[in-house]
Amino acid sequence: MYASFEEKGKIFTDVITKHPVEVLIQTTIHLIRGQVHIRPQDRIKDEMNRGEDFVAVTKAHVMDSQGEKEIHYCNFMMVNRDQIIWIIPLEEQGETEKEK
């Protein structure tokens, strides 16, 4: 579980590498555009199925439910998974638009 111990008792743990994925998140009352950080070998679905109550979102633009007006911006926020209706990776949305 622990990577190493220092002689003074400090515990060092392994660093988990994650990369940011731009997403749109529709909640029950807001649309959020930001980044969800996932492990390199995982998908967004894997991150969402971790069983934690909240998902971390960075560079979050909180908008009204139609995405027309920005209500708030923050560098970091936690979103309750029970409030999420859908989540779309923006890179996949861009591919769909290009195909049309």
C-alpha cells in the first residue's frame, strides 16, 4: 500500500498519473464545460464507475442548462455523480460534427 517510509516516519505513496479530458457535463440544472482527469489506460466511463460520490472537474465553466449563459468559473470543483445526467468528451463531439 505504501511505497516507502522515511526514517522520521513520513510516508511516501506512489503518484497516480492522470491526463485531462475536455468534457461537457449535463447536471439536473446546469451544463458544465471543463476537464475530468483520467488514468492513461482508462476511459471516462472507467473514471465514472470508480464508486466515489463526487467527480473532480478542473477549469470548470458552469452555465445555465441550455449552455447559453456562463454563471460561474472556477479552477476546481466537485460534482455529485447523482446529479449528472450525461457526460460527453469534447474530442468525440468534434469528430461527430466533422463527419456531418
